[in-house]
Amino acid sequence: MTAPLDVLVVGAGPTGLALALQLRSYGTQFRIVDRSLDRARESRAPAIQPRTLEMLSAFGVTDELVDRGNAAVGLHLHLPRRVLHVPVFDVGCDDTPYPFLLFLPQSETEATLTAHLAARDVTVERGTELLHAEREGEYVTCRLRHRDGAEETMRARYVVGCDGAHSTVRSMAGIGFEGRAYPQTFLLADLEADGIEPGAAHTYMTAAGLLFFFPLGTPATWRMIAMRPPGAPGEEVTLDLLQRIADDWSPDQVTLRDPVWMTSFRIHNRGATHYRRGPFFLAGDAAHIHSPAGGQGMNTGIQDALNLGWKLAHVCRGAAPAELLETYEAERAPVGHGVRRFTDRAFTAGTSSHPALRLARTHLAPLGAPLLLRATGARARLFRTVSELGIHYRRGPLSVTGPHRPHRGPRAGDRLPDTPAGLQRGVAGPGYHLLLTGPGRRQPEDMPPGVRRDLLSVRHIGPRSPWPGITHALVRPDGYVGYLGRGADLAGLRAYLDRWLPAP
């Protein structure tokens, strides 16, 4: 048996790959395995939200993702008797360097993350399946089966299930997965579609339901999603069936051709009863599944991983107490629950056959939608939700505000907003980042003796704070503000560091 590892990551989709990137940035001893022989070749999740782009920028992958994807995309909302051109992220996103929804097939996202891992000497072990995992003392003993049929026993301090809705790790940890399935069946295809204006996402809202066309570029120009019409014969998805739906639900003359991939699927809304049990953790679809409304699924999974990864890394290297791992579920479970609730409401409004909701889609939406678009405040709040820039951990155990709470600017638990000077890029990278403002180049000289300078960088950002009243802010490794204070008293900051980044 080989020497024990710190972490075994099970599942090499976007969630597992993001977790691996963060663990690698700390030098954590880990392996990442996936029973599939190859990464996803289909487009699957087609969009990356601004907050995900911000968080991935710390690992040098965001620029490549943006280069590969399509950021210049508008939304055309096709309502009965009118078409609305909806601006995407034109309000509510003035504090991010990525004020757009990036359309990029999941296959390309996975390829980019995999290539960055390979450049850092991390190999995804494809065709490797977790057969059994059991806690024995301070380690989890795992039995793996490789693609050639050979079996291996190895040990790890922690096992993270990034292995999807049918998670093996979740089952072995004995964690429940509660929720329900929606009654509708959906059809999905990547194909060519003539007669649709390029460079935009198109949503057709009808009494029968919703029809979507998303611009992909590869492996085909368009992603089409639609509900299977009641009474549609058979289970097979054919081009003729998709064409009939386009003819019936779209007033445009849309001609479909050259499908690359066609399938049907059911949508569930389910969540894990816990995100952690002992040394087992869940992230991504293993922890929560929901409708694709708003493009939240893959993004929420990646952000699960980037919340968990630095905490595992700090604990494994002895830089933080084991209690830090308890904050993962405390912070991410409410986010997962909120995403499930938001997507459920959006999905129900768009697909329900209830007479009142059918009436709303066909008669009220054409009247109310233009008013909503003119209400910039409401639209900004909606975009903050969809973009995931509004996610915060203000009530979490890692969010502390010192005495004399500032009245403006970010709060403890918020993501660090960007500034015109590019503040987010200045705090990218492993470890905590302490931002100081005020006259001179004041340094926190009376920090706890022996504070771990390998995981704490100090940056003076000028005599005047970007946020009046805030003189010092401690930014967590995932880009959220952990501690916030004003004035010259750093006692609260010292206590925070002594708690979560103690001296060796």
C-alpha cells in the first residue's frame, strides 16, 4: 500500500477539476480519479457566470476561458406578439472585471482546466472507479479499480465526492439525497439552426412551455432545449421531432439540421442532507441538483469546490484547526438551498400547465416584461443573483467585523468587489491577503508571534480606502472578506488570525 494522501477527489468534471487546481496551488498531496474513460465531449453546461470567472482567475485559467468562449451575447425574449432585446449584465455588475455571461461548452471548460492541471504535473486518472471507502482511524481506506481491471487499496485523510447526482461517495458516506423529480421530459440537441439571429440567446415563451436556443460555436452552433410535447410518440429523440417543436413554438422560420448530439432527460430538484460526514465531503451535483434555469448548476459546483479546497489545504498542512472544515457546510449548504429554491420558482413559472401560469406566459408577460426591463434596480438585483456576485457568507462563522462597523463598502462575508485599479487581481493566489489603508506604509507589526507569513500577504493599497471608513480588510483565499475593521486598533484582526491561521 502506498503512503497515505491528504485528499482523494472522486469525479473529474468541472467541480473536481476546480478542486484539484486549488489543492495543487497549495502543494497538497492528492489524487483525482474518474470512472469515465474520457472527459465530456458534449456541451452540457453551456455558460460560466461572472463570479465563477472571478474565482478561477486566481489559477490563471480565466483569460483562456474567455478567449475560447463567446462573451458578446445578448438575450432575445420571444413573447407572443413581440420580441424583447434584453441587455445582459448591463446593470448591477460594475464591480467585476467580467460583466458578462460567458457562453462556452462544458467540454471546452473541462479541456481548459485539465490542460492547466497537466501543465502542473497533475494527471486525471481516467477509467478509475471507487469501489469501497471506509474510515479506519485517522484515514479512509479506499479500494480502487483501474481500467485494466487491477484493484488498488490506498488511504487518504479526506475523500471528496465530486461524482455527480448518483454519487458513490455520498452513498458510502450514508448521506441522504432528498427532493423530487419534475414530471416533464426535456429534449436537448446540439445542432445547426438556420433562421435564428446569431450572437444571441433566444428564449421562446409559449403557452405550452419554453424553447431555448443558446449559441455554442462548438461542437455545433446552437444548443436547443425544449419540453417534450404531450403525446409525442416514443422515447427516441429525432430531428423530425425537434423540427416539429420549432415549427409549432417559434413564429420564425427555423430550419434545424446536422445534429451532433440529441438526448432526452428528466430534471430533479434534490439536495444532500449534509455536505460532510466525518472525512467525506460532497460538492457539485453530488450535493445538489436542480433545473438548468439561470445557468447555476456547474457554477455552483465550481464555487463549492473553491470554498472547500483552501480549507482542506490549510488543515492538511497544519496551518488551520480542523474546525475550519466545519465551515464548509455552514457556508455552502445555504447557497445550495437558495439555488434550488430560485431555479424551482423560475422553472415552475416557465413550464407549469396551470391555467394561471399559462395565462401569465401568454398575456401578462408581454405587458409586464418591458416594465421590468425599465426598472433598473429590480434588474440589477436579478442580475446579481443570476451572476452569483451576490453570494455572501455574512452569517457564517468565518465572517467577523471589528468594532466601529463601517457604514459603506463590503461587509464581512461579502466577495471582495473589484476596483478600477484591479484590486481582485492584486489579491489572487493562495493564502490570505491583508489590505491596509492609511498614511505611510503601516504594517501590522504586532500580529500574533510567528504568524504564518507563508499564508498571509500584506498589501498597502494607498492612503485612502476605496470604501470610506474601512482601514483594514482580510481577504480569504477564495476572495471573500473574512475580517473587516476601521481605525488603528488591530486587536480584533490579531484574534481572528490567531483563531484561523495560528502560529506553528
